[in-house]
Amino acid sequence: GPMHLASLARTPVVAIFGPTDPVENGPFPGVPSRIVRTDVGCNPCREGCPVRACMRAVEPEAVTAAALELLVALPAGAGRGI
């Protein structure tokens, strides 16, 4: 929900995916974005599981790196007031 609303508003997005498929559910095309996902062999499953291995496998450093990469790629002043 929030990722889609942000991308609809053309706000740069860092999206973290676990059990859902980023190809089917990613940000809208044309919006500056980065997707962070770790393949654990059973994702995408669309169901989730009690172990949440796919979400636990996403390292905070990977999310930080994606956000910094996105910020560096933006034109000067774009998205800076968010």
C-alpha cells in the first residue's frame, strides 16, 4: 500500500520484498526506486511463513545501501524535501 501510494505520487521509493514478487508488485515504472530482496529459495511464495526467512535474510545494510544509491542517483534537489 504505502509503496504504491508513494510511487503514484512520484516519490522515490526503496521497497523491501520478502514473500511477494517484486516483478508483480514493485513500484510503478518510471519512478526512481530500488528493490531490496534476498532469494532464500522459497520466495516468492505469496503466503509468508512463521519463520519469515525471506524477511530475516534482508540485511539492514542492504536497505541503507539501496537508499544511499537512490539518493545519489537523483537529480540535485529532487526528493530531498521528503
